[in-house]
Amino acid sequence: MLVAEAAVAGSIPRFEIPHWRERLGVAAGITGRGADAGRGFDLGLWSQAPVGEVMSRWLAFRREMGFSAVVLGNQVHGTEVMPIDSGCGWIQVEGIDGWVCTTPGILLTITVADCVPVYLAVPRRAVALLHAGWRGTAGGLLERGLERLLAAARVDESKVVMHCGVGICGGCYEVGSEVMKGCGAAAEGPGPWHLDLRHTLAEQAKALGISDVTTSSWCSAHDRSFFYSHRASRGSDGRMAAYSGLSPGPSRLLPTDLPGNI
């Protein structure tokens, strides 16, 4: 099922997965580009924006979210998933492409600009957040993240809810045969080919026993007025922060004419 993340009221541009706070007890969503001139609300610590400006935006993001700890790192398009259940302030870990947490008040984050943020949740018990580019998708990142989540929450797959978030759509994601074959897709004809990573991840989820799966209807490339896209900008764009954490705080959805559930 397609679901559009909805704009949230506040001082920073962000969009949340509808009903996750109320239904699951989870704050989960993604920051946006925003209306400011220049690079907008770029949270890319390794992008082209000055580090001081980026960190000021991260501080504003943390204040807005109200969590006692924010976990972040420099992803490497791998399959390493780290459980984290304690800490305060900023928690920075290198070389991690996924997080699992069972402690309220810790906000998991990843930075994206076409790769798919994968949100996994066991209602009111545990969350996982994965950074799924094609290499992670091909390498079994979802399976590893699910294993870590089930072990932490002590439940089976039937209790897990999954959302494939804002990323590049299949029509905008032109790839070579190595990407297609790596993700288990046919590469027939002369190419180039187009790959829908979110569809691939949803199919992987089904094979792993996850039945409650939704997919964002936003595309980071052709919805660049709201989001960042590395491909569409030819490498010059900023980064969004996808986030997920166990939190009791209610969401404040804006009245808006943005697309709703489809």
C-alpha cells in the first residue's frame, strides 16, 4: 500500500508516517528541504554545506524532536546493524547502516538523498531504522535488521510493521546490470535498466514473513521541491535525516494540500 508521509507543524521542515505515533507509539519520519533559499535544511555532514551550518540545523532538529539522545553516523552502504539502548546527547558511530532500539527517548537517524530509509517497528516495544541503497538491499540488510529487531523485542515476524520511506522511484533510478543482478532482478536486453528498490525491499519483507508493509508515494528525485536527490542533482544536493524512536509525543499534522494516502 502506498502512503505519503505528511507534513508536520514546527520550526523545521519534516514529514511523518501517518498514524505511527498513535498506532505504534513511534515517532518516525524524515526531514525535508524546506523553503529557505540556498541549500535549505541540509543535514548532510559529509555534503558540500559548511559543517557549522549543518550542525546548527542538527541542533534545531534535536530541540524540535525533544529526545534525550540522537544517534547518527556516516553510513557506508553495508549491512552492519547496531543495537543501541542507552546514552544521552549525541551518539556518533561510524560504519553503521542500521540501528535497533528498545529504549524510549533515543532517536535513531540516518541521512539519505535517494537511498531508501526502511522503518521497522514492534508496536511500543522496539524500532529499527535501515539505510538501504542497492548494495545494502542486495547484501541482506533487511534480513539482518529484522533478525536484530526480533531478538531485541523477543517477538516473531507477525508483530513487525514496516515502511519503505522517501527514496528514488523506479522510473528515476537508472542502473547497470550489476545492480539489477545484485538485487535479484532480470537484466534483459541492452539496458540501461530501471530498478524500484522499494518494491524489491517489500518483496524481501514478504519473503521474510512481514505482512504489514507500506511504501512511500514520494520520490526524492521528481519531488525535489520537498526533498534532496543525489542523482537528480548530479551529486551536488544535500541530505535529509530519516528518524525513528519510541516516543509518547503526539504528532501535529498541518492542514495541507500535499498528497495523502493513496
